[in-house]
Amino acid sequence: MIQKLKKPFIPIERHETIRQKIINVLKDRTLTATEISAEISIRQKEVYDHLEHIQRSVVKNGIELIVNPASCKKCGFTFKKRERLSKPGKCPICRGEAIEEPSFSID
């Protein structure tokens, strides 16, 4: 059996880190994690991990990560006290699963 030699994986050359890209994208506008993942070409789960780190680190630099909380599309409940940045699964009031994602920006 003849095996083909695979080409070695060559990562994309980046001049900025992913977190720097997220910060630069959020300086201009307010975006959800889905929009950030599409803009930067990373998975949505990774966006939440990076945003948590950015939230802790930007305070030291005098920059603030602003989180517009998620809200229920059915009853309008807003998740103001939620500390996690990811989208909740269900609304605690109406048990609806149609939830609008939180959005993020940097000030």
C-alpha cells in the first residue's frame, strides 16, 4: 500500500494576538460573541474564554469591557446579575429558551 506524505501544518501568520484583535474590534462597535467569532475566525466558545481574560486584564490598563446583558425574547427578563459572559440556557421567569445573546464593547 502506497502512503501519501502529508504536508506539514503551517499556522496562519499573525501580527496580533487573538485578544488584541478582539479588543481592537470591540473598540469600534458593540458585538455579540457570535459576531466576534465570525469577524476573527475562531470558535464561539473560545471567544467567551478570551473575553473573560480581557475583562480581568483591561481594568489594569484603564480600559473597561462593557457587557450589555442577555435578555429573554419572550418575557423581556434581563440577566443583569449574571456574572458569566456566555448566553444563558433558559429564562428563570418564563422558562423560555429564546434568549438574546449578551453584547460587548470596550470603552
